[in-house]
Amino acid sequence: MKMPLFLVSVSAIAICTAPAVAQDHTQMDHSQHQAEPAPKPIDHSKMDHAQMGHGMVGMEDEGIIADRKIKQSSDGSGTSRLPGDEGAMHGLHLNVADDWMVMAHGYASAVYTNQSGPRGDDKTYVQSMAMLTAERQFEGGRLQIKSMLSLEPLMSNRGYPNLFATGETAGGEPLVDRQHPHDLFMELAARVDFDIADNTQLFLYGGPVGEPALGPSAFMHRGSAKLNPEAPITHHWFDSSHITYGVATAGLASRQFQLEGSIFTGREPDEDRWNIEKPRFDSWSVRATFNPSPEWAIQVSHGFLKQPEFTIHPDENEHRTTASAHYANSNGLTATAAFSSKNRDPGPTLTAYLVEANWDIDDHHSVFGRFENVKNDELFPDHADPLHEVPFRVSKFQAGYAYRLPLAGPLNLALGGTVSAFAKPDALNAAYGKNPIGFTLFAKFSLGH
């Protein structure tokens, strides 16, 4: 069961340099088992990432059909679940010594955004993420070692323009109308599953960097947001805890249900985005997920977060409740609808809604969009401003298109853009203009897609 940490890195380098990985066997089902109708050719390269075993899917047509009936969920970020038909995310995999399998996926996106109005700005920047996972089955269970990293700390701590987004700080000042960059370490965790009955597992998950059982899968792991270059302005309502320093989760999982609970650090990451912060384990959460079929994943969760935004609201804790429904039809369409309510203690209760979708029309053309509505009281951080801590309900409408182009083997390129419009109270006209808009252009290179 022992596996030196350098084995993961060496395996990834070997994968990236070996010519053979450009063949069909480089594809793995990272979002878990996209089930395909029996008449279609069988892709032996799709991996069962959802059930943590990553075994080959279906060696014959009836095997694929049986596989679809069993695998009703796929893995999102942390321990979250998505629909089993979320679709295959192709990448690299390699069997290594002692029956370990190493899997790699990642992307780098060159992005230009321009947001109009008095508070608008423009910026060219790079988003990035690299995932490396090692897994081994043992008698009665499975072990998975997970890592995820980003070079976004090379970006300024002020991140990139994103009108009406708030959360975290730069230079000690609250970020408003900006999206902060991710930390270098997005996940350093492990998960072990123990088979306790047919199609039922007890699992433990945790590590110095991970994600607690709270909210839907983080936006960059949802198929409905896979091509969208902008973080949701509701990010700090739904999935801001996807990078948490200190997480421990225990859960029970079956084909259709998953129940889990976490203890974790409630405080969000600080401005030093290169380090691993001290775990506090001062917060908790519970989540229940229901997968009635391979097309659906429905979750509800509740958590207590101790001083999540310590710099901005040092004396306020948060009770957060979320609910979401994820849909995937295994034919290119994925969608998410979500609701969140965060109750500051002491402080107001602020709610948010999100609906987003992505449709891969064919092998090259994709359209996607997002609607958000949020009640936010952080748009005027200056304590002397008469609108300081006044809550405003704002809506964002975003539509996008991407042309997807395979390059070589698992390497892919997506070229696209988005346009955004907003609905807001007239009281915000002086700060934002009457009709602010935003547009974004991007080129996304991915190892898989």
C-alpha cells in the first residue's frame, strides 16, 4: 500500500513525454462514465472515475448497458457528486508499480476581459489548474491520493475584473468587482473507501488542503461551467470553501444516496497564495446527495463557518445552507440550478440563485450561459460611504460560445468569448453606470477536456 510521493510526479512526467499516450487509450472518464448507447463503438479508454476504481468501462455492448445502470453518479470536487451522465473528461492515465494508476488532467487559459462603467476595468491574464491523482484498489476497498495545483498566484492578488463579484482581500483592502486568483495548492488530500455491502461504501476523506461537504461541486468542476472563463459572482455563496486548509470528512455512499459530514477550517485563504495555512478545524457541515438516475444529482447541505471572511467581517460567523440540482443527458447538455442562503451571525441573511448550462452541439461547437441573482452588502467597503453595508439585489446575464479543436492526442484547444449584462437598482447607477456590460475572449488549452 505504500507509495512514495515522487512516484506520482515521475509518472506524470513519463505520461507527458511518452508518444504512446496520444492514442485512444489516453482517455479517461474523469467526471465518470459517460454511458453510450449499445449501437455506438465502444471506447475502451473511458475510466470509471466516479466509483474510485477507474476500471475499464464495458468490454461489450451489454457490459456498457449494465455499467450505466450501476454508475449513477460521478465525482465532482472534493467528495461532491455529479450526474453519472456528466460526460467523459479525457486525460492521461498510466498503470505503474504495485497496481497503482496515475491520472492527469489540466488546463491553461489565456483570457482578456473588458468590463464597462465607472467601476469597470480590462485585463489580460492566465487561468490554470493541474490535477494529478493516484489510485489503488485493495481487498475490500480503494485508496485515492488527490492533488490539484494552480499557477494563478503569479497573477496580481487583485485578480481580474468581474463586476459585482466580492470576497477576500488584496493589500488588506476588500476585493470588489474583482475575482481573486486561486492558491497554488487547491487540493492535497486522500480518500479511502471501504466496501461494507453490495454497492455501499463507507469513506473517509481529508488532508491539509481540501473541500468540505458543503454546497455543490465547485464551478470549475461542473460540466455546466467547463468552458466559462469567469467565476460566478455568487462564488462566495456556493463554493468558496473549495480551497480549505484542513478538512476531514466521513460519509456513507450507495448507488443513489450519499450522506456525509465534515469538520474543517472556516476561515477563507489569506493573501499569501503560495503557502499551506494552519488548519483550525473550527467549523462543520453536513450534506445529503440523491442520484435518482444517471441524469441527475440533487444535493442539500448546511454548514457553520467560523469567521470565514476574517479581514472583512472579523466578528461574524456564518451559517450557510445550499441546495442544487445538476442535470446531464450524456448527449452534450449539462445544466445546474442552485440556491444558497448565508446568515451572518451577527448580521443579515443574504440569498443567491444560479442557473447555468453548457451544450456541446457537436464535436466542435459549444454554447453556454449563466444567470445569477444575488443579494450583496459588500459593494461599498468604505465605512464612510452612505451605502456601506447596504444590501443590493443584482442579476447577471451571461452568454458564450466556444469552438473546440483537438490538437494531438489528449491536447485540446477551445476558442471563444462571452458577453454579460446586468440588472440592478437605480441607486447603483452613479457607481456602475446605467447599463454596464462585460465581454471576455479566451483560448483554453487543456490536457483532456
